[in-house]
Amino acid sequence: MEKLRNNVAYTGSQTKVEVTLNSAYKKMVRKPVDPPKRSKLEEIGNSITHGLGSIFSIVAFILMIRVANTTQEIVGAIVYFVGLMVLFTASCLYHAFPHGSAVKRLFRRFDYSSIYLLIGATFAPILLCSVGGVFGITFFAVQCAVVAVGITLIAVFGPSRLRKIHIPLYLVLGWSGLAFVPQMIPSNVGLFVFTILGGIIYSLGVIPFAIKKKCAHFIWHFFVLGAAVTHWIGIYLFIFLV
């Protein structure tokens, strides 16, 4: 009888723990979290800057695809274009929607997810066309896997709840390109210089991206534009025009 009471008590305690954990999980995943509230003027500026980025993405793709000669260059150009276009378009629309709306919260997930996508997409023409071989393809596949994990975390938990994980992961994923420096320097110094320079600009931009100050996010947008253009110049000049 005593054993039965102990089992019942244990089962009851276990059930309470499961209910508590389940409730905490649902609260973490499902509770909507509004993005930081910014002034209308700042949001207009944010939307315009990355709207210009979308236009740049189209022009950049046209210039690349016109001179692409190999299958690797065509695939690299398409993947790179998709990454650029998704990031700038998602960001433009996210900042255009009114604060507090469900669609703005949704596009914030797209906005943060597209950062992972662009990092991986930027490496596509570099790894497939310049580095190449088994190493280039394998490294690109690993990066795609990390990108998929990052996007999944944002899709499930949203961008705010694991922000302290995403920002370092953005940097680690971006600077993972240092692993193929030995393959790049002997054959393509120009590409190496522009790749590193773009990475530095992105990394410096993380400072205004991470802080919650007035107009800091607007400043971050210029870092993104500058880094994206820098990377594209290097890729276009030293991969597609050589």
C-alpha cells in the first residue's frame, strides 16, 4: 500500500514537472514578441536603404550572369543573387510594415533568417568557382548545414529569444572563410582582399546592430550595403571577369 502511494506521488510530481516544462516551452515558442519600436522616419530610412539593396542585387546578378561561362559560375551567380535579393527585400518589407502587426513580426523572422542565407550565398561563387574541388564543395555543404540550423532556430523560437546565440553564430559562420585562405591567396589575391575587407565591414556593423540606440539600426543598414557591394566587386572582378 505504501509503495502504491509512493508511485502515485511520484507520478503526480512527474506530471507536474512535465506540465510546467510543456507550458514554458509553449510560452517560449508561441508568445509573440514585438520588435523594437522605432520612429516612422527611421523605419522609412531603413526600408529605403535596403530597397536600394534589392535594386543593386538585380543589377549585380545581370552583370554576373551575362559573363558566366561555366556551370559552377552560373550556379554560384544564382545562389548569390538569391541570398542578396532575399536579404534586402525581406529587410525592406519588414521595416515598411507598422509596429505591432503580425506581418511585421513574421518578416522580422525572415529578416534575421536572411542574414544566415546571405552569408552562405556569398561563399557560393567563392567556394564553387575559385576554391573548387572536393574541399570547396565540402566546405560549402557544411556551411549550408549551419545556415539551415540557424534558420530553423529562428523559425521555431523567433529572432529575439536566442539573439545571444545568433549574433556570434553570424560572425563565426562569416569568418569561417579563413579556413580556405591558403587555397585562395596563391591563386586569387584580389578576391582574398575584397573578401576580407567585406568581412571587416560586416563585423564592424555588428556594433550598431547589437545595440538598441536611436538610429543604430539605420547605421547598420549602411554597413550591410557597403559590405555587400565590396564582396560583389571582388567576386565580379576576380571570378566572373577573369
